[in-house]
Amino acid sequence: MVDTRSWMGPAQQRWGLGEVALGFLLAQALAVVATVVAMGAGGWTEAADIPMAAAALLQVPLWGGYLGSVYLAGTKGGGLVDDFGLAVRPLDVPIGLVVGVAVQLVVLPLLYVPILELTGTSQDDLSAPARALSDKATDPLGWVLLVLIVVIGAPLVEELFFRGLFLRALQKRGLPDWAAVVGSAAVFGAVHFQLLQFVGLFAIGLVLAVMAVRTGRLGMSIATHMAFNATSVVVLYLTG
């Protein structure tokens, strides 16, 4: 059974989709400005030229925009735990690890068999964005930074924003659980701006959103997201 009281938070919450829109716009604007400045300062002409250390630093403004809106919303309500479900229970981690690995290694490959066939694309096309990032990891420090970005930072920030703030904001607008789950997953997939990868991102977004709604907290979805991304990093490392 869903812990509705924990999921929806206290009645005095005064945040919603406004904070979501602000966070998204701020994150994108800061990321674009930081990238332009960094490329100019570093003399890089393409994003592919940006080294791993700089790529890691460029996540800060993006994440800052997302977390800034979460913080702003939290000041209008009961805080990270009551408002956004930032809590972990013992079973969240093992369940999340199993589900994250299974989605990455079993569900997505099966899902993409007909998609790759219909679109005339290949597995290389599908993995190209992730490979472009992992190719920047040319030494042990690069791989450490990659893990910090992809396995730790991104899951924490994205779960707080998309499943903590956005999903709950949709519910506060009166959407039924299923609509909030689908809507948040669709936006999660779209904001990565990767057309071929959208279906996979939408699928994992559905899994993460269902977990957040069913458990009333983010612990399991964070663990799943971390395991999902970690599996991708391991595969990239082994096949690199």
C-alpha cells in the first residue's frame, strides 16, 4: 500500500509546476552559458572536444538549476523528506540494484529489437551518446569522474527533480497516479534531447516513477537509477 501521507506531504505545501518550469529553464540556460564560455576559454570548437574534467564541471550549472528549484520548493513546504520523499529503507537498495541491472541488460535490448529494425539503425547508433561521453575517459581519473557524474550525481539530482518535485507537482494538480507517472516519464525522456534513445529513457522513467508512487519515497528509484547507469558504464568500459 502507498504511504499517501508521506507521498503527498503536508497540506501547507505551496509549490508546484511553477518551480518545475523555473528549474528546467534555469538548468538549461546555465548549462548553455557555461558550455559556451568553457568552449571559448578552452579553444574547443565542438562538444566532443571538451575533456572529461571540464565535462564534469559543466554538470554543476545544470544540476544547480534543478536543485535550486527543489530547494526553493522545499522552503515553501516541509522539506526534502516530507515534500519529496528523500528517504531510504533497507530493501530499497537490493531491489533497486536488481531492477536497474535487469532493465538495462534485459528489458531495453528486447524493447529495441523492433525499433532498430524499423528505423534502420544499429546498436552503435543507440549507444553513441553514452560512448561519446565515455570516450572522454582516457585515464583512471577520467573513469572516476565518469562514475561520479553518471552513477552518483545524475541519479540523485534527477530523482529529486523528476520524481521528487515534478511527479508530485503533477499529482498536486489533480492528475491520477497513472497520468502523473506517464507524464513525468515522457518529459524525463524528452529533456535528454536524444530521439533514438527516447523510448529507453521513457521506459526507465516509467519504472522509476512507479517505484516513487508505490513506495512514497525516492530511495528505491535512486538505487535503481544508479544501478541502471552503472551497468551502462561497466558495459562501455568492457567494450571500449
